[in-house]
Amino acid sequence: MLFLWFPPAPKPSSLEPPVRMVRFHEQIIGDLLEDPNGGLVVLSSGLYLSKLISSMVLLHSSSRGTLLLLSPSNPRLKSLILHHLTGHKITVSEISADFPATHRLSLYASNSVFFVTPRILVVDLLSRRLSPTLIAGLLILTVHSLSETSTEAFIVRLLRSLNPDLSVFAFSDRPQAMVSGFAKAERTMKCLYVRKLHLWPRFHVHVSDELERDPPAVIDVRVPMSRCMVGIQRAVLEVMDACLKEMRKTNKVDVEDLTVENGLFKSFDEIVRRQLDPIWHTLGKKTKQLVSDLKTLRKLLDYLVRYDAVTYLKYLDTLRVSESFRSVWIFAESSYKIFEYAKKRVYRFVRSDGVKLVSGQGKSVAGKKRKSKGDDKIEEEVGGASSSSTSSALVLEEVLETAPKWKVLREILEEIEEERQKQALSREEFMVEDEENDSGIVLVACKDECSCMQLEECILNNPQKVMHEEWEKYLLSKVELRDLHARYKKKPKDPKGFGILDGVVPITPAQNAEASSINKQEHDALLAAASEIRKQAKMDHVVGEDPQLHNGSRQHEKVKGKVRNKKGTANVPSPGGKDNNRNKKVARNDIVETSDSGNHGTKDEINLLVAGGFCEATSQGASVDKPILQKHNQESNYTGSGSAKNLPPVHFYALESDQPILDILKPSVVIVYHPDMTFVREIEVYKAETPSKKLKVYFLFYEDSTEVRKFEASIRRENGAFESLIRQKSMMMIPVDQDGRCLGLNSSVEPPASSSQNSITRKAGGRKEIEKEMQVIVDMREFMSSLPNVLHQRGMHIIPVTLEVGDYILSPLICVERKSIQDLFMSFTSGRLYHQVETMARYYRIPVLLIEFSQDKSFSFQSASDISDDVTPNSIISKLSLLVLHFPRLRIIWSRSMHATAEIFASLKANQDEPDETKAIRVGVPSEDGIVEDDVRAENYNTSAIEFLRRLPGVSDSNYRAIMDGCNSLADLALLPVDRLAELMGSQKAARTLRDFLDAKYPTLL
């Protein structure tokens, strides 16, 4: 029997002991607290950064002030920290935008510990709601994502300027990210004004000594992949290598980075894009597509060892539809093998008389035509010289190859249960002592939730039953797609495909059959099999919409024709280890024999497929009662065997979840189904924290797979990153002032160079000029970007408010709406930009649209060859042109980067008055008091009347405001004489045009 155990929610208790700490955590905290200025810690992934931060929070004393933790972008780290602090006296709450300003101020002054979002903290600092002297320490949890222009660096600069005694502690468990770019670690330390860098890799002396003092018992299980899986992996690697060779020919990327090993990681995309972004607009379509294809190929390798055969085939079908026309990898020499091997894992074709067919077609159509010359001989061998009387049906036979790891996992679970039963019978003393602490649960760690659910089904039920469910879902999706196409497609006069829905696919020999007829036969046979399943479901009164409800109908299905038994894939293992190995060898031999026999008859099968095209039934001897779908009796073998053994309680855990599962379950056996370096380190730390506990760990690897290569390469990459950081630390130059405090990027040790005495005395006798501080009113929503930080670095005073119109107010006349490239496209699509420009033009004399590009990307929308001469609705250039034509007063500013934007703002503010904060807040805001004189609220403008006035003949953007000042309403305008209109409009001709329009008679039908 199998018991699935779900852990209860932990109950907080004030008597709970403090967070368990390993010794190297204590040493890390001791090294950090030596310097009151703070420091930067980089440790290996999986060494429980969450526990380290929780221990530092518990050491905080309320007498020193408030401790702030900047909320990380990764919610998993935050939830782990809160879990480790559950039950302790210190409670950590979060300060967010939902709290009013007065409530936030009282929380800051409470000398407690809080999570706070960077945007809210920087706004409170700039608006002077928060006094920096109240803050005792600041913890930055994901420093690897920090840069010079990030909000976190802005916060530290504001706090350091007013509170020099502030302690800043920064942490990161991503050493690879800390070495990306030029001197990333050194620049990060200058941004945070810290001097010490603490490196704690896995190979550190203190870490390795503690983790290897009493290691867990490790059993490495290497599972051989099936023949088709090996073929798919080899084909994907060949296609990936071919794509990398094509990228090398472009000479646009560093050749050292273009390796297959780097292509197995997600960071490879970032490396390639970082090098190609500045010249992205000059690249051809093929090079751009290669970057996307490498990402797709990496997914194919990952999904091969993660998901089942049917799910993998379904994913390939979606790729064939979505990428068939534009992708490069699909046309590579080895790409067809990926699809053919994936099909062989799920199904194959046989004739109803027992002759096997293959779904693979050769490499060239010409070869098939040459092979089809011997059609007459093959027909005689099969048993039919007359094509009119010996037509036979094409039968779809299920293969449904199960994942090799599924069987091994069940064997391991049975072995664990046998050992426990033996130990329970022997009643050894140490087992009696450990009964209280041993929960008896086996933890199985998988990559994602989908894999956990599928493995749970495989252990509870028959793996073949799970595969049948996925297979039925796959077939029914084919029928739904066919019905969807038929709904929106005109029905032909002559119905095609007669006999498919009746459960038979007739084959009639043809002399000139096209190569595509084989694919058509496959497609029609799949549809016929799906129709048979749907028909059987209706007969059994089962809802056809839910594929999971078809399980009960399988027992009542009557399968006729030839049924094939597959050897070596039984799911119930034999009790002895030697017998297991013998069974594995037999299974491999059987697979090889099957493949050899299939290859031996490939020529004849291709001839049959080419000779017999699928068309309407012309033979009277075609049997309608023959089944279209044949099944094997694997399921009956599994369920009917009486050797099924009991299994221990199992808990399936997804590595992407945010639970500290090892601390909750406290398992004694862990099965790592999908190897992950981070989880392996967590197991080591868990064992080091509880040295008295006996822990056994099983690692399941596919032998000679990319899974092994990726796991080993991840360890090498991390070690290489730490070696690079160690070298950087030995040569690091951190500037400090006379007090020993670190200076940031914008600080200078030397005082500014004094000008000559002659130049000083020329300016009003050496009087020092009073520099005027520039002010910029910034919308609160703009603090999600880094531009306010850059403006503050340039010396501008930032005033954060909530603006109804615009993003930046530079002066009483200039309003700026800032758009990044992505936001610009989205605003045009939604129509939001038109409304924003309209309101800016209504309330401000100089509305500005700022289009800001990223500094590390190309300063171009599109290549010159893509710009057309005509106005098209999909062109961004055409949309911008129409926007400017509609709003002539709109000014468009193109900025290469945020630093260029800061220079543009400084030049625009020259000789301009400073903006008024109170007026900027009131612009466009609805008022409850009605119309107020000399106000800029929305009610002071009758927008409908203004729009009507601007559309009158003779009225333009240059004179409509003068007309509004000269008359109170449209009724007054209609009574004005021509001379008064000419005075207001500035033109006698325009006045006469408007007067003639107003005096024109209304045509009537009487």
C-alpha cells in the first residue's frame, strides 16, 4: 500500500528554539558585524541564504533603530525567511503602498523589522516623511540584480548622505551573476558604499569540513535511456551544433561563448542578447531567428528527460505548427529524426493483416520514387495481385513508451519498504531510539508541479494507465482541432475521407502516389482512432469532454485483430537485484531486436506507403468492422500480477515551490528525481544541522544524457565564477575617505580644481555665484524606472507626487510623457497614448513625448530596409507621423539612454521657471467644488465646446485660444461682427470664412 502524506501547516509557538545555524553561518555573521559599515556576502547556491538572513534579523536590537529588508523580486526567498522566523518574538511585517503615509511613518519609528518595497521607500525618503536617522540597518537580499541606476542604489545613496552610520548588508547566492559584465562586484560595492567582500563557495575550507564531516549515504542510480530517447537527444544536439555554427559565421558573437555546454543553460540567452542588442537592428532575419531557435532546442532537451512521450510529441506538434515557416532549426539535416523518434515512442502503423509500416519517410522524395518501382513484387508478397479486391486497412498500434525512470523509481520505493520491514523485525536498538524523530516519509524531488502530479499518478496507478490517459487527450485534441477547422471552412461538394469516422482507413494502391500521402495517412489514422474513442465513450454514456473519465470504458472495449505483447516493460519489478539486472538486459535486447526487424523491412514498408495512397474506398472487399486502434495487454499484465508490493509513504515536492520541505518533513530518505545543484546543497546543510539523523539520498540520472552534463556543468560554472571573484578581490580598488568610509561611483576623493585667481576676480570681485537647484516633479509611478535616480545623480531635486497629466513636469510650460520602446508600442495599440497627448496639449503649452531607448540596445526602431514609403497601420513610424499631424504642438524627443535624458532635461530647464508642485497636482483632477477661478482643474474646461470650436472653418491652433478669450460661449461667437472676428483671429480672410459659415442657410425639404 502507498500512503501520500501532506504536511500540516506549522503552528507558531513562543517556545520554539531559535533558528538552527551551521558553524559557517555563524562565522559569516561574525565577519559581517566586524565592520559597522556593512559588507557584501556572496555564497554558493543552496547554502540556505534564507536561514542566514533570518539569523541576522534575530540578532537585531530594537534600541538601535529600525531594520529594513528590501523586498526581493523573488517571492520564494521572502516566504522562506518568514517561515524561519515563525514562532519567534520578532515579527516581520511588510510596508507597502496600501498603507497611508501617516501609518508608514509610525511604522518606521517603531524600531522593528520590516519588509519594504524599494519604490515606497525611495518615495518616502524624497518626500521627507522618513528620517534616515531612524534606520539602523538595511538588508539587500538579491544584490546580483543591482546596478548603478537601480532603485536600491538610489536608496543607499539617500540614506548614506544623511545617516553616515547606517549599516548596509548585501547578500547574493548567484555567483555567476556577480561576474557578468566588467568588474560587477567592485561596481556593486561602490554603489552600496561598502568596503568588504565576503566569499563563501562550497569549496571553502570551513564549509567543506562541516558538510563532509558526516555526509548522508548517497546512491547514484544511472538509468539507461530508451533507443528513441537517445536518438532524439543526439538529433537535438546535432541541430544545436549546426545552429551554433551558423551563428559563428555571422562574426557578431564571441566564439568562445558559442558552445553546446553553454547552450544548455538559460544564461546563454542573456549572453548572446547582451552582445547582439547594440547591433540588433543590423542583423538579418536568419540571425535573429537562430537566437530564438537555440532557446527552443534547449527546451527540447529539457522536456525530453522531464515529461512523458505523449506530452513531448504534443509539444513537437505545436512547434511544427508555430515555427514551421520561420524557424531555421526545423530545416536542419537531423531535425526530421526528432519528430520520427518522438512518434515511435507513442505509436506506429501496421496493416490489418499484420504487416508493419513505419511512419518515417526517407530523406528525399526522389529516393522514395526510385524505391516504388518494385510495387508489383511487394503486392504479391503481401498477398494480393489485384488492387481492386485486396485492399486492407491501416491500423494504428499503440506503443506508449513509459519513461525509464518510472520503473526504477518504483523499484527504489519497494526496496526502501523492504529494508524498513526487515529493520522493524530485527528491532535494533538504534531504530527504536530514532522512531520518534523518523517520520518514515520518502521525499521525491521533481522539477515542477506537473512532474509531481504525473509521478503521483504513476505510483498510485499503473504507468500504462497514465500513458493511456495522456494518449486519449492527445487524440481528442486532434478531433477538436479538426472540428474547429471544419467549422470555419467551406464544405466541399464531394466529401473526402470516406470511412474514417467508421473506424477504417482503406489503402488502395496507386502508381503515382505523392510523398505527402504518407503524412495524410498518418493524420487520417489518428483522426479515425480519436473518433473511435469518442464513439466508444458515447456508447458507454461517458462525457467525451473529459478524457480522464474514459478510464472505466477501457475494460469494456473489445479489441479485435492482432495484439502485440511488449517484453521488458513490465512495471512490477522482481524482488532480487540480480533478476532486475537480468530483466533490464533482456529488455534492451528485445528493443534492439525490434528495431533491427523494423529496419530490415523498411524498404518494403516504404514501398507499401508510397504505392498505397489514401483516397476514397474503391474496393468492395474493405472490411468496416476491423479496428482502427490496436492495444497491447501491458495493463492487464501489471494489474493481474499478484506480486505487487507495499510502498512507503511518499511526498512529491516541486523544486520551484517556496516551502522549506526538508525542515517540515524531516525525511530520512530523499529521492532526487530531477537532479538540481541547489537542492543537493540544501540536503547537505540539512544533514549538517542534524548530524545524528541517518539520511539516505538516491540520485536518478539518465545515463549519458544532457541531464548529467548540465548538472556537472553547473558545478563547474559556479566554481569558475568564485575563482574569478577571488581574483577580482585580490586586485580590487575601493576608494575611501579620511574617516575610512567607502566612496561611491559619483564621489571624488580630490576636491574640485580651483580656477585661476584672475578668472575669480573678474566675476564681481571674486564673489561666488549662487547655484540654483533644479527641481523636477515626478509621477509616483515613474519610480519603477531608473530615470529619477539618474536625475538625482545629476543634482536635480526630485519631488514625488501623483500626477494626473504627464510623467515629468520640468516647468510651468513643459510637461513630459516618457515612453520606453515596449511601452510605446503598447500605448499605440491600446490608444492610451492619444489620450495622454491630448490632455498634455490641453493643459500645457509645450507637451513633450520622450521616447527613451535602452543604453545597451540599438538606437533604432527598425532597420532602414524595413521602413516603407507609404503610411501603413502597422508601422510605428506611420503612427508617430499621424500623431504629430494631429497634435502640431507636440514635441518628440529621442533619447539614447537615461543619462542622455538627464542632459536633455537640464537643457530644457535652462531659462525656465521652476514648476509649482501644488498646481501640478491639481491639473486634470476632478473637483467637487465646481469651477474655480484661475484654476487648472478639469471642470474649468468645456472640452466638447473647445473641440467644436477648433473644427469650425477659419479656426486654427494659432487663433482658437484668442477666440476663447474674446467671447464667453459659442452663442456669443455667433453674434460677433466680422470686424471683431478679424481682430480676434488675426486675419480678415479667416474671419469672413467663419462668418459665411455661421450665416449659411440651413437647407430644408419644404
